[in-house]
Amino acid sequence: MPEPTDSPTDFDAALRALAKNRFVERLWQRDGTLFAHADGDLATARAARDGMGWLYGTQALRDAVDGLAVLARVVERQRYDRVVVVAPAPIAAWCDAVGRHLKGKRGLPLVALWGTRPVDLGAALDGGRANKPLWVLVATADAPTDACRGYAALRSHGVRPDDCVAIAPAGSALQRLAATEAFRDVFPLPADVGARFAALSLATLVPAALAGVVLHDALARAEDLFDQGRDPEPALNPGVRLGAWLWAMGHERRHLWLSFSKDCRWFSTWVAHIAAVPGARTLWPVPVSRLAAGAGQWAERAPHGALLAVSTFAHPDDPVAEAARAAGVPDEAFVLPEVSDWWAEAVRWQFAMAAWGHLDRCNPFAAQGQARDVLATTTPTEMSLASMAELPDALSAQLHGLGAGDRLAVSVAWPATPETQQRLQALLDALGRATPAAVVVTGLDRWPTATVGPLAAGAQGLAVAVHGEVEDAAAVAWLSAAAAHGWRCTRGFLAGPPQPA
């Protein structure tokens, strides 16, 4: 293995480090040691290699496109009135974007569920012209059981197997269930493609085809990006170059803010998922409207380590783009992908996060499934919140069970800003008045799972994680660790994605 990546502190140094380590060449060779934490870290290297199937398989997708178009016409003739996708959150985010922006002239409305909560399933069961949804259930190697739980809930509501389509790896629980129950169709998904890197797979193409999206051109553009992704020179490789720039911008800082125009609102939600690399710094997508005062003001008000720069995905002449330039953001950051280019843009981001992971010495393809499965066995309480002000009242019933020797730990997916600290303190004060238990409140980024053991030692507790509609990997991992120590767990879902204070 070449010597470990130096710690580049600027864009050019990041590109030099990628070239020195022959990153592109070794990536295409599926060399997992690119992402090892240190020499000899074979476990991480194997895990990374097992998640790199997204690099291959575009020809198989192209071969499947014509068949998907036929399926869409048959489904429409059978008077289905909508397609409902039950999938891991990154895939649901992508399908949500497709349903809102890409529906074809003849396709069915496309709805994506953010998990299998009863409230989600209940809302999806009713509606449509004929109240006849076609259910598409998706499982990946790193999220193998969610769709099975969703199907069990659907069956309890009378949904028939022949109204269901499965997309799953061969031999997975969902694939076996689909065969046993005689689902309408079953489509394969490679076992070495995780949910976060499945934007260019049948997991998204099947729902898109059913929604009437013409996929031939989209696939051709994505294949062009794959071809460009083979360029061994990082500076000329679109995805690797983006990853180097993002990493350099975020070096030694906790968060990197990305601004997206309103046209990319739902695409940015998917970006939040693929950027949720365990152990790496965080990318936060921010709607353009939050930056109306100008990017420079955001840079000035943020504490060191919280905000680095703004990359605005908007038209180059957008006022926010002008403000971002004034804050030092390079012109190459201003990209507004046409909706027909989304799959190609997904490929660019996948290469970018691979480069990010190498520079950050972490596995960008890390599986999230184990933490999710541990959490699922605890049946955590779930609640929806319009705002954080509702949290003390929403927790009132659970707080009555806590005594003076117990602990309440609340973690909120807010970025580290002075305003956030004030809001967290106000929440701490409100909860302290509501329970005799010892209360700890902090931002979710401050909760590494290693802190759970000392926190839980010798005490009963309630762990609460609050985040937006984006499935938060840190929240899942932390609650899973708390559940393993016997704590009760609660998840709060804020309306909309996490926003800065």
C-alpha cells in the first residue's frame, strides 16, 4: 500500500495526494485499502471492497430498460393509480425527488415512504383515483429487513402479494419472502451495492420507469460520467475533483454547508444521505432561501470549525451565487443539474464521496444496517414534531417514569452555532423543570457512540434523538448503542430536514 494520505489543507494538495496514491486506478480495481484507517486495517479494507459494486453493472441496467418500459405500460392498463415505494431512506429520498420532478406524461404518481412507521403506511394506504397502489419494496445488503417489516404491516391491512414488487439481493430475506408469497415481480439488486450508493440501480430505475420517466438518455449521460470517472488524473476527473474540493473545504472543520436552489430541493436531500459517511465530517444541505442575506454573512457568524464555505447549486447568475463568490467559492461549484441529468450527477457525487472517504481515512461505503437492526428490535417510541418547542410535552408520558436516579439524554440534529447552543440550553431548562432525572441535551454531532457506555453505567435512562426527514445515521447508531445498554429509546421526526439555528 502506498504511504498514507498526507493531510492536505487545500484543494491543490488534495488533488496531489489523490494522484500520488493512484486513487482512480486503485478504485476501479476495488482496492479496499484505499479506505483503511491505517496500514494493516484489513477489516475496513474488506468492508470497503464489499461496498464498491456501484462501479459496475451499467450494461445490465441498459439491458433492463426496455423491459421496464413494457412493465410500466402493463401496470397502467391494470388500473393501478399510484406507485408507493417502501425503501431505505437514501433510496426513498431519490424516489421522492423523481416523483416530484420527473413524472412522465403517461406514468403513475410516485410516492416514497421514509421508513415503515405505521403513520407513514397508514397515509399511503388511502388515496388515488381507484385506491389501488402498486407497492415497490426495496431491500439492500446494508438495510435488509425494513421492507420485510413493511410488508408484514401492509399484509395486516389487506394488501395482496400480487400488488407488490420486490427489489432485493439474491438470497436476501425480502427475495425469499417475495418467492414464498408470490409477489408480482422480483428484480435483482447487487449484494455489494449499499443503500446510499444505489441511485443508479434498479432500486431507483424501476420506480422511475413506472412513473413514466424515459430512462435511455438518463442512462447514457450516467455512462458518460462513469467513463470520465476512469480518468486517472484527479484534476480532470469530475467526481474525484468535486470530492477533493469538498474535502479541502472541510478540512479540520465539523460541517460544510451546501446550498441548493429550490429546483434541487429534493435532490439535495439525497445528497445529505450519500454524504452521511460514518466517522467523517458532515455535509449539510441548506436551501437557498436560508442564505438570502448572503454567503459571506454566514461565514462571518459561524464559529471556527462549524462553517467552512457555501457551494450553491444554482444558476451562475443567481444572487446567492454572487454572494458565494464573494465568500471565495470557486466557479466550478455552481452547477444546476437538469432533472434529466440527475442520474449522471449521482454518479459524480458517488465518485466525490469515494475521494472524500480516501482523504478522510474512512470507509464511505460503510453499512448502516447493523445499527438499524439493533434499534428495530427495541421498538423505539416515535413521534412527529412540528417544532422543538413541542418536545417537552411530547415526552411528558415517558418522563413520568423517570426518577431522581435516572438519566435523560436528548440529542438534536442541529449544527454547532452560537444560536444552537442557546436553543439547546433553553431545551435543557424546559426538560429539567419537567423531570427529576439528570438531563443532558446536546447536538447530535457531539454524541459519538463511545460515550454511551459511561453515560449508561449504573443508571436507567431514556435516550431521545431528534432529526428531520433525512434518515440520520448518527441518530440510528447512537440510539442503537443506548438500546444495547437497556435504555428506552425515542425518535423524534421534525417536519422538514434539520435547519441551522
